[in-house]
Amino acid sequence: MIIEPRTRGFICLTSHPTGCEQNVINQIEYIKSKGKIDGAKKVLVIGASTGFGLASRITSAFGSDAATIGVFFDKPATEGRPGSPGYYNTAAFEKHAHQAGLYAKSINGDAFSNEIKEEVVNLIKEDLGQVDLVIYSLASPVRKHPNTGKRFKSVLKPIGEVFTNKTVDFHTGKVSEISINPAEGEDVENTVTVMGGEDWKMWMDALSKENLLAEGATTVAYSYIGPEVTKPVYRNGTIGAAKDHLEATAFTIAEDLKAINGNAYVSVNKALVTQASSAIPVIPLYISLLFKIMKENGTHEGCIEQIQRLYSERLFGGDLDLDEKGRIRIDDLEMKEEVQAAIAELWKDATSENLAEIGDLKGYSDEFFNLFGFKVDGVDYDADVNEMVQIPSIK
Ligand code: NAI
Ligand code: NA
């Protein structure tokens, strides 16, 4: 079939298998071009099909020749209806990993559930014995709690007072003011339940109970801090409370892992266009200004550049360079004072009329479509494609 982008609000309803494969190939080529990383050899990535998780899986496999198991929640295609991008990304990843002689298997299902944890435990037992790196990169708006069956929803709201600021609809370029009402009821607790560290710890407990963590095993989860302008809705908001919890959980897990000389870290990453970040008001405007400045400075990075640097310089480079709260910071280039000062200036002036010029609106929009395999260089979108692409390890 011929597949075109069909958008509704912050989501794109279709995705393109050839474009997704090309994205994966580009990331693989980037990692190969940067040379080998003396890193982990048996890696579990939870949230492995898009964004930072996919980049982590690719970096492990093609940077360190690692065997990888990837867990994610994606939709396969049905006749005439494309699958989700993560499904096509993983199909492409496995294909190229297998061609390179690398072990790669995937599990598609709810990572929050006991069943999927058990499936992964069994797969590690059968195939790898143990793992030496666990990347935790889930981004989800909901979580069904495995003990109670209760469904929790995360929200993106400020805490305490209404937050009013500028935002942009990146499809139209229209800059407008948005007001977001503060969290109420159990919004904060619910968001912490979904995006905090409880599930990360459950994963680590499940693995360690079965002795599946190798001596010296490391686990890393991803967090975000960001600038002053987004603070009320991000870091000081409901999602920030969840990130505080995630970051605190790193210390609890690190204690548990002492028995095997292992460790647990949070890495604070740069703001990037992903499915998760496109849904947060105010952030797209910030990102479009950030990209403009960082591209001008020559310091712009995408997911793969970020994770390549995380692995080669910090995790396996001998210098974690932790901040005062014990976190790895690969948002260092984003958070540079000059960069933030330049954005703060542009922020005041940004309007629908000038944003295309003072911000990287086109870059934002292109990257958004890239997530779904569209507008990828070198892909012939007029060509007939088979939407029924399968992930080799999933029957
Ligand atoms: P993403 O939306 O690209 O990827 C999320 C992954 O989680 C996908 O593989 C998806 O299939 C999987 N997933 C979601 N729900 C699942 C479930 N119930 N069971 C199994 N798999 C599930 O997200 P992104 O942006 O890569 O985020 C990953 C982490 O990085 C998050 O913790 C996020 O807060 C953090 N981060 C994101 C930044 C950004 O700008 N996008 C910046 C800094 C950190
Ligand atoms: Na991810």
C-alpha cells in the first residue's frame, strides 16, 4: 500500500515501515562511525522501540556487540492498516542485528504487568543466563498496577497554581497563550505511580530474585530537568514529582545491587522531539527555540548522539561526572548558561509571525514526522510498501 501521514493533534495515526527502517539504519551507521564502546554485553532495554530506549538498544548492539532483549508496547499492522512506529523500528532493528550476527529478541506487551516480567525472566534464563545492563526507558500515560489491577493515569499539570505561558501548535506554527489548571485530587500520586520508580524497582527485584543480574550489573533510567520556562508544568509539576521519585529510587536500587557490586543511575537527558514530549504544552515552543540555538552552535544532538555520548563518555568511559544529586548529566549542552540565556531572550519575542525564523519550527515538525517514518531522506514515499512487516523474534 501507499502510506501517508494522517495526524490528529499530537499523534500521527499512520507510520511508514521503510522510513522507520531508514531511521534505524541511520542510527546504526552513526554508532558504527563512532567506533567500539567497551560496554555491557547482555542488555535488557525496557521501552526499547522508540526514542531513548531504541537508541540505547542500538548503541549496545552496534557499539558493544551486545545481545539485547527489548520490551515495548506496540501495535503490529493489520491488513491495510500500518503498525505503530515502534513495531516497525524493532522489526528493522532485529533484521539488521541478526544480519550482523547479534542476538536480539523482543517482547511486546505491558511492561508494568507481572506476566511480561515473567516472560522476560524466562527468556533471560533460557537464552542469556544473566544480563549486565538494564535500561529503563518507559514513557506511558497509564499504568495498570500489577498487585491491585487498578488503572492509574498520569497528568501533566502544575502543582499549586494555574500556569500560564506561551506554547506553539507545531503543525500550524500558531503561538498562543495556554493556561493549565493545577493538579487536583490524586493527580500527583497517580502520576508518580505511573512515571515514578516503583515499576523500575519491581523489574530489578524480579531479575535479582532469579539471580539474573551479573556481577557488576548496572541499571539506568532516564529523567529530565529542563529550563525555567517549563518548570511549573514540568519539573515542579506532576511529572516532576514522578521524576523526583524515579531519581530517589535509583538510590534504593543501588543499595540492593551492592550485593553484586552493581549500581543504579539516573541519566538526565536533553529535551527531544519524541511522542512523549510532543504532548506536553509549552515544551514544543521551548524545543523549537532550543534546536535553533543548538544547531547554530553546532551542539545539537538527537537521541542517538545523546546515548552514544552517555555510553562512551559516562557509563563506560570512566567518568560518570555525577551532579550534586548523584545524577549523570547528558543535558549539559542544553543547560549551558549561554544557551538558556539566548532562549529566554527569544522566548519573550516569539510570535506566530516570527517563530519560523527565530525558532526551528521546521526542524521540530520534520522530526515529529520522522518519528513515524515520514519525511525521511532517501525514502520513496510513492513506492508501494508491505505494511505487514513482522518482528522476526515475535511469532
Ligand atoms: P518514547 O515514547 O519514545 O518511548 C517510550 C517506550 O516505552 C516505547 O518503546 C514504548 O513502546 C514503551 N512503552 C510505553 N508504555 C509501555 C508499557 N506499558 N509496556 C511496555 N512498553 C511500554 O519516550 P522517550 O521520549 O524515549 O522517553 C523515555 C524516557 O526518557 C522517559 O522516562 C522520558 O521521561 C525520558 N526523557 C525524555 C525526554 C524527551 O525530551 N523526550 C528528555 C529526557 C528524558
Ligand atoms: Na524510549
